[in-house]
Amino acid sequence: MKTVVKALNRSSLKEYLTGTVDAVSSALTEQFPAHWSIPAVLREAMNYSLNAGGKRLRPLLVIAATEAFGGSREAALPVACAVEMVHTYSLIHDDLPAMDDDDYRRGKLTNHKVYGEAVAVLAGDALLTHAFYSVVQSGRRHGISSDALLSIVEELSEMSGARGMVGGQVADMSGEQGMTGIEELEYIHLHKTADLIIFSLLAGGRIGGADKNQLEALRQFGRDLGLAFQIQDDILDLIGDESKMGKKTQSDVEQEKVTYPFFIGMEASQQQVEKLTASAKKALIEGGIPDSSRLLEIADYLMKRDH
């Protein structure tokens, strides 16, 4: 009987993931109104990367957190799209020759390989800027309060900018050759990766009407989940399947990047993923979230992912 219940739960999560990703992907195709006068190559370059697929983890978390409080998926979608635009812009820029110099992303040629470096930079700039326009639509179209939107805009600015994701990227670039401690690596992972995951959960909580204590529980959940997610990425870069990951493995080794497996070994890294996931779930369970079941399932799913 237990086996049947587990199978049903997995199937339910799979359906939820598929349905949510499809909803986000559909909404992303409608982000730039047809009547807007946008240079054709810019519109094409933005949509090329934005609609290239991927896990859609961050928008998924916005929606799951919103629904954990009984909030509306439709109201959450503009913010879900916004964080995916910020994430996509960061990938376009990360792939540039001046950064990681990657040729493939999600199984397709990277943006600059198709449109050239200048257009790729500008496509990333445009996606970042448009993200804030998209956030506002949750208020314009779905009645989310101005106070909630102000907090969402404030946190997106903070967590995607100098204090957050961009700062993490700079620390990553600066520390590749001279990193001496795991504390430095944790800083990079927390800001380069975890901050947007934290943002996604907080934004969903705000849309759903979370209180201060519930928001703090979402913040702690996101911190530990984001760190676990990035350590798992470090692991998969060494042992992952390129056909599933959509990009070249062993890239961290080739670029001489310092990773968790480099510092503490593969087995200890895998144990750290499990420990952080357990800590994340504990924070959520104790945080007074009305219905945390989906978020808990997503945490387990991410811990076991192979791409």
C-alpha cells in the first residue's frame, strides 16, 4: 500500500511541475506586446533565450509559494515571468566570451553565437529592464496591493543586483584563481544562485499574503534550498549526463573553477545537499505555512535531480 501512495505522489508532482512549467512558458511568449516597436533582431534574440526551455525553477517557486497561501496562480504569473527574465539575462551574459565563454545552453547555441556579442548584451539588458514592467502587471491586472508590489520590486532589485546575483558573479570571477576557503565559495553560491531562489519564494509569499514570520520561514527555506541546488550543480558538472543537462559537463574543471567537490570531495558534497535540504524543509514545516506540501515535494525533487 505504501508503494502505491508514493507512486501516486510522484505522479501528482510530475503533473504539477509539467502544468506549471507549461503555464509559465506560455505566458513568456506573450511578454512583449506585438504593437510595441522593437527592432526585429532584438525581439528575436530576447525570445530565443527566453523560450529556450529549462527547468523554470524560479517561476515554479513563485507560483508554489503563492499557492501555499491560497493565492492566485494568475496573479503570480507576471512575477514568475519577471524572475525568469532576470535569470535568462544572467545566463546570456554568463555565456559571453568575457565571462564563461560557453557555446551551448539548454542544448542550443548560446545567444551570442547566434546574434553576436553586442546584440546578446543588449538582449540581456532588455530582459532585465522588462522584468520590472512585468512585476507591475500583477497589480494592474490582478489587484495585488501596491505595498506588496513595492516590496517585490525592492527585493528583486536587491537580490539580482550588486548585493545579490551580480555581486556573486563578480566574486566568482575574482575568486577563481585565489579562493582559499569554503566560506568564500558559500558566499558565491548564496548570492549567485540562492538569492533569486529566495526572492522567488518571498515574492510568492507576498502575493499570497504571508505575514512576517512566514516570510522569514520562506527566506530560510530558500537560502538552504538554493545552496543545496548549487552544490548539486557542482556535482552534476562532474558526473551528469550531457544529453540531459543540455550543456557540456566538466566545464568547471576546464575553467579551473573551485567547487564543493573540489574542497570537500564528492561524497561529502552529496551529504551536504541532503543536510541542507533537510534544514530547508524543517524551516518550512515550522514556519506556519498554510499548505507547504508542494514546496516540500519540490525540495525532495531537486535533491534527487540528475540534470
